[in-house]
Amino acid sequence: MAKISKEDNNYVYYWVGKNIKKYRKQKGLTQKELAEQCSYTENFIGDLENDTFKTCSLNTLYYISKQLGIHMKDLFDELEEDKKKSDNK
């Protein structure tokens, strides 16, 4: 899928999803394992991580961040590889 533009209203979902995936993988969890820890479905975690831009509550993001052992604000950080691309422009 094409990268989403910063001007798109769904831009924040792009970052959040990519960060959930990044931290989940760093912790060595599958989508299924994270879903089970959070009492969500594997499909829900997959939807958050991909570019379908489904909405979710702040409470959901807070709970996921706790299961990943990170601060919720970390889910909103720009990814390093995209920062480098922006810095080189």
C-alpha cells in the first residue's frame, strides 16, 4: 500500500499501527499472543497494525501500551526510518 500523507486525517492511525507492530515484534510477540494478553482478537490487532485505519479508543491504546511495557506516548512517535527520510529532504 502507498504511504499515507501527513495531510491525511488518518495519518495518526498509520503511526500508531506501525508502532504497535514495532514494539510487539521487539517484545517477541505474535499478533495472536498480544491479542490474547489484551483480551482482543487477533484480527483486531492486525487491523490496528495495517493500513485499514480503523479507529480505536485511547483506553485501548493505553491497555496495549501497558501490555507492551511502553508509555502510551511511544505509540505516537514518528518511526526512525521515516524521520531519516524527512531529514534528508
